[in-house]
Amino acid sequence: MPTVLIRLAAVAAGIVTALVELLFLVLAGLAAAVARPRVRPVAERYALRLVAAEQRRLAIATGTPAPAPLTGSGPRVYAYLAARIVPALMAALTVGLLLVGCWLAAIVVVAVATGTMSVPDALLQVILGGALLAGNLQAILGVARLDRWLARRLLEESSREALRQRIDELAASRAEVIAAVDDERRRIERDLHDGLQQRLVTLGMLLGRARRSHDLDKTRDLLAQAHADVQRAVEEMREVAWRVYPSALTHSSLDEVLTMVAQRSTVPVKIDYTLPVRPGRRIETALYFVACEAMTNAAKHARATVITIAVGAAGTGVEMVVRDDGVGGADPDGTGLHGLARRVAALDGRFAVHSPPGDGTELRVELPCE
Amino acid sequence: MRIVLAEDSTLLREGLVRLLADEGHEVVAAVPDAGQLLTAVERDRPDVVITDVRMPPDNTDDGLRAALQVRRQWPGTAVLVLSQYVEKRYAAQLLADRSDGVGYILKDRVAHVEDFLEALDRVAAGSTALDPEVVQQLLSANGNDPLHALTPREREVLHHMAQGHTNAAIAARLHVSQSAVEKHVNTIFDKLDLSHVTGYSRRILAILRYLGA
């Protein structure tokens, strides 16, 4: 019996909350009309709080566990709050009838006590009143179910839809990441075979020639050449290793590592780093790869004379813009840039290439911070 | 000897030109892709063609296809193919009808200058040069019973034979007399049931066929 009373109270409370919600919607609408951009996030926060309270109330009213709290927001939340007027009116009607029934029951009790009503009449009233009470209680619980259905329809299905969309996104970005990793490996294989291996084979040839030569001067020349080749092989090797993973990021911050890379660049690089705290390692690594690719492209293909790299905070995330003054016309679907776009997408970031022919190239990366 | 060289890496191409010049060979053309290779062969009619497998325009097996065409079109021209990694299919294609004047070696082998020059000499002289690693793969992939009947020494001799070495060269490498090598060779051919095959180059081809190349 107390459970029914609690549920009844929860449904009755829904009338009050609907009034609060109506008031909120009116106020939020007025505020939005006056100061549009600033009021929106505040209004949404309160709307979500109201929804959370509603869901707790509905859990009590229908005796079911409360759903997971809503994280997303948007027009559906406001639509739900507005639509609550319907169950609230029905609740007012049914609960009102209950109160009227109680009042009538009190009159019957008083009449029996004072002897103005005969016992058979009173019994008839009890039977009639009991039937009406049962019907009324059913109606009240029906209102709770309607209220619950409305919430499910307008709120949970939208969040389910969002989840499904998120899963699709994740599956796509996971496949993209695997493809990007494979592309990257292919590039490294090419770097090793076309660069380092050729250099080492040539080195072996030089030393072989030196050993077979009977002319002392020539032998000396060949050895000097071989020595220079070893230096170059070591440099090449370091570059390939860095392309595999910038191990310097384990002990240095992104700006230090970028400065190091910039020093080796053939095109002058200006770095403007304004992040107050280090972002996560994954973010630093992604930004590093984008910056390196941009520097390589600017030097190799764009014939740029200067590169600027700006890294700073943007909202709750990080933004990096790499710009050069080269020939532009970079292909965003080329292996290099496409690989970077996939890497950024995997971190829920945004990647944009702006490279009109003849007017430099700009890469813009935005990454949310964990 | 007169050589046409095709290799897309400038570094390696220049290195090879110098090495071959040191050895007194004449590199009549050194080109970076398969198309230019065929043009140069047609124009210069070299004794030997040395070509890389992976080259422009397609960067797949363009060099190998050019080598096969050279072998068909100019049978007198010896061909030495350099490969980034062992691909038995390539070796099989090169040895499809005859094993004379053809070589297939790993690019890394070029760094072992002596081995490379020796392979080049062998190919130019009309015999075969197969990279030891290719032979190793053929031998290990081959599960034929008669191979198991070979003694370790005979397997060693077979390994060298399949690379294209002559009996005399095998004898020198294994530090045994030439007649000892000849005896091993006869036993091998008996055990593999190939004793009816005569002649050096046909014997090498028979061995490679047997191994499935």
C-alpha cells in the first residue's frame, strides 16, 4: 500500500514540475531573445538538470530503474519539457478526481457517524466509491506510464540514435586508422629500401672497390667517400627512426621537439607556442606528425621560403595552424595529408587543408583534450 | 664486356657504373627505367644487361618484364636481374625455357663486390647465377623424398650447383678435389633420377626444375 501512495505522490509532483518547466521555458525564451549567444549554454545546463529530475521522478512513479543521465542536449530536450504539459494536465485531472472522491468519502463517513445515512445506503456508497477509486488509481498510474513513454520517445531514443551514430563513427575511424598505419608502414618500408638500403649497398661497393684497388691514392679517395657515406647513412637512419616515432616526446615537450625539427628544416620555421600546459601524449604525437609532414611538404614540393607553426588553446582543446608561403595546390587526398586527416579524426579532432594554387598552404588541426 | 645498366636509384646506379668501370667493363648506357632500358638494348646491343626489378614507370616488376623481353628478343644478350627480396616466381619466369646467360641475385649481393662480379662473369660467359638465398628457399620448400636421401655434403654440392657454379668452382669453395665434386654430382643425379641429363647448362636447368623453380 505505501508503494502506491509513493507512486501517487510522484505523479502529483509531476503537476508541480510541469509548472516549473513551463515557467523555465518562458524565461529561457525571453532571455534568449534578449541575449542570444551567452544564455544558450546556461539554459541548456538547467534544461538538462530539469530533465534529470524528471527522470528520477518517473523512475519512482513507474517503479522502474532510472535511465542513464542524458549528456547530449539540443531541441529535443526543450521539446520534451514543453510536451510534459499533456501528462501534467491529465495528472491534474485524475489527481483532482481522487481528491474530490476523498472529500465525498469524508461526507459519507460523517453522515454515517451522525446517523443521517442508513447502513444499507452507506454500504452502497462504499461499493460505488470503491469501484470509482480503483478506476481512478488505474488512470493515475496510466498517466505515469504515459509520462514515461513520452520521456523514452523524446529523450532516450534521441540519445540511442546519437550512440548509434557514434558507434558508426568509431568503426569508420578505426578502419581508417588501420589503413593509415599500413600506409605509414609502406612509406617507412620505401624509405628504408629506397634510401638507407641503397646507401648501404653503395657503401659496400665503395669499400669493395677500395679493397680491390691497387692504386693507393684511389683507395684513399674511396675510403674518404665511404666515410662520408656512413655519416649520411646515420643521418638517414635517424630520420627514418623519427618518422616511426618521435621518441623525444617522451622526455621533451612538443615545443622543444618542434624546435629541434625546425632547426633541421631547410626552410626557416617560426614557432609560436602558447599552450600553458602540456596536452596528452597522443595529442602531442598527432600534432607532431602534422607539423613534420607540413614542413616536409613545404620544403619538398611547395618551394616555400618561410613556415609558421602556431600552437595554442582553443575552447577546451588545442589548435595548431601550420602555414607556408609556397606554391599551394596541395592535394588533401594525397597519401600524406589523408593519413594525417585520419590520424586527427581518430582523436575526434578536425583537420582542414587550405591550399589555393599560388597562395601558400595552411593546415589547421583542432583536437579536443581528454 | 659491354653492359647496359638499369637502376632507378641514382646513388646505386652511379656506384655500379664506377665499380664496373674499375673492373674494365664498358657501361654503354645507364638508365633509370624499363622503357629506356629496352631502347638502349636495341640501340647498343650489349653483351650483358643488368637490371633492377622494381623500377618506373609502374614501380612493380617493370625491370623483370623488360629482362624477359630482352631474353626473348635478343637471345644472345645475357641478363642479370637484381631483386630487392627473394621472389621465387621471378626466378622461375627468368628460367622458364633456358638457364644460359641468366642471373637472379639479391640487390644486397652487390655490396659483396666479389660475389657480384663473379655472378656477372658467370652470366656473361653464358651460364647461370642464382642467389644462394633463392636456392636455399627452393631447397627448404622442396619436400621431395629423394632430397632427404642426399648426404649433407651432397646437399652442399647441390646448393652450389643450383647457384650455377661449375664443378671446379665448387671444388675450390668446398676445399676438395674436382674429381670428388664430380663423384658427388654423379651420385646426386643418380639419387634424383636425373642421370640421363647431360651437359652443364642442361644439368643446372634440370636441377632447378627438380627444385621447382
